[in-house]
Amino acid sequence: MNRTRVVVLGAGIIGAACARELSRAGFDVVVVDRGHPAGGTTSHGEGNVLVSDKGPGAELELAKLSARLWPRVVAEIADEDASAASAIEYDPKGGIVVATTGEGAGALAAFAEAQAGAGIRAEPLSPKELAIAEPALTRAVTAAFRYPEDAQVQPAGAALALLGSALRHGARLRAGTEVVGAIVRNGRITGVRVPGGSIEADVVVNAAGPWAGQVSARLGAPIAVRPRRGEVLVTTPMPGVVRHKVYDADYVGAVGADSGDLQTSAVVESTWGGTVLIGSSRRRVGFDDAIRPEVLSAIAVKALRLFPALADVAVMRAYGGFRPYVDDHLPVLGEDPRLANLWHATGHEGAGIGLSVGTARLLRELLTGTEPAMAVEEFTVDRPAVLAEVAA
């Protein structure tokens, strides 16, 4: 049995998925988190498992891998603990992307055609088909495509289910434990320093999400992962009103924008409990966690254009979170070229929930010397957008 000692830094969805994959492969895994499992970025997401928002390339291939794995992972966890699997709330409801201008229609059609060429099911919808699929959606739509491979999970429930599975396979959790430095011998990381002691390791995995830049700097190998903030509105329950994940095509542009200024787009979907999640926003404000009314207002205005029926629905709450942002908009996955045995699994920005299980699978394959399920060269650490003397 492989008893390589692995310390996973971060108990969010990426860390939990990595811990599960490695513990199932026989690694001796310890998960370390400064707070509590799923208590950071993971609990402030929407739970998207999407292929619809990614153009052809490495990230889309990772999304396809993850989309294939999610149902299997849910089934495996159900065999271990049915209640944990239920808490994931895996819902393969599909997504619908719409355009509301002539220009947007052309861009959406071209984007969908490119995705179809990469193996994604993108089905054009006529106005009648769209009205049947989403009766409450505005009729002022110039183009629409259905993506049946899109799905949704409950983010915190999914992370806790993954972590619980890891613990059942021998992993251990150290919550409320801050990592303050690295133990380095002969150019290799051999553990991490924590208040009052240390944790020895053969491999350290930095899965600290938006804090991965700070953590990597403490370990002596900084990477340029920065926080990018997003906000979400939550309505009171209105079951059946929104049936898919529905968003305006400009969401793709907002995700890929390089500007640190506020970017908003209409993203609307319901949960198992009937509440409707309304997003989305992107802005770089460091770790300022203040919720700004003007941001929520901008989100609401765009959502109402898609679903006018939301005008009379009460907003129950609003929340915001930080996404791990990299300038080239690609995840970071691989061993650090400057410090042997330090691995990074971060930089997924707002796609971490969906990409978590695929990322974990690739990490396990790389660590065991197995042929990876897909090419990973574009995710490596030694690229200009990632390496930095100081992670900003």
C-alpha cells in the first residue's frame, strides 16, 4: 500500500476532493485548514458544474472530465453514506444560455459552434422550445442554446461529503490550524510549521483557494493567485419558476475579463429547496468582504431583464465570496519547480466546485505516475501568470 504522507492545505471543495482521491489511493493524508471545512470560498458559491461557459481548450477539457466524474463520485459516496450523498444535491438539470441582442446572438452561436467542435452538446432552442423549457423567461431573446451536460451541486454539502469520504478512507483533519511556514531539507519541502509544532510530510498540496498566494509565500514559493470577489442574491422559495441554470451570454465575457473593475451579468438558477440564486459579479478588491448595495443592485437589474417575474419576489439574503484568480484564467495544478514536493491545486476562480473532482483525479494520477486523463501542460506552475516573487 502507498503510505506516502500528504498534507493538504485547505478544506474547501478542492482540498476535500484531493484528500478523498489520495486517501482512496492509499496515501496517508492530513487535511489542514485555518478555519473549518467548507467555511471559506466553497460555502459562498453557487455550486456550478458547467461546460457551457468555457471555450475550447484545457479548462474545457478539465470541465468535461469533471462532468463525467461527478455522477460516479456521488454514486460511490452513496454506497458509503446515503445521507452524505443526498447532501450533495447533485442535479443534472442542464443549462440554458441566451442572448438578448442581435450582436449577442451572433457571438453566442459562434461560441456554441466552437464548443460543439470540442465535443460539447449545445442544442439551439426555438422561441417555442425556449418558452416550454423556461416559461417565466423574457421573450426578448434573440438566441438560446441548451447545454444538457450542465449540472449543479450544493457547494458546502458537496465539500463535506467529499471530505467525509476521505476521512472514512483514513484521512485526518486538523481544523483551526494556521500554517506559518515550511520545513525544507535539501531543496525539498518535508512538512509544514504550525503554531506550537509541525506536521511532517512527503508531499504538501496547496489547495488554499484565494489564500493560496499567501500560503505559498509563507512556504517560500509564492504564486500569483489573488482574490476576485463575487456576490449572490438569494430569494425566498419559489419552486418550479426557474428550471435550468439560465444566464446571459455576456457571463462568459465577465468571467474572462482582465479588468479589476466590476463586471456583472445575469445568472439565475434555483436550488433543491426552491430558493433562486441570482448572480453574478466579478471585481478585484483584495480581501475586502464588505457587501456593496450598488453591486447587488447591478446584479438585480440584469436578472430582472431575463426573469421579470422576479420583481415581486422577496430577497431573503445576499452573500459574497472570494474566488482564486490567475491572470491567464487557468487553474494551477502541478509541482512547484522551485521547491520539490510542493504541489499546487488552485486558481479555478468561480469554477472550483465543478472542476474539483477532475482536478483531484489528475493530481492523484500525477503523484502516482499514472498517465493523466488529459494533458496538463497548460496548468503547470512554471508559467508567467503564476510565478511571482510576491503574490499580490
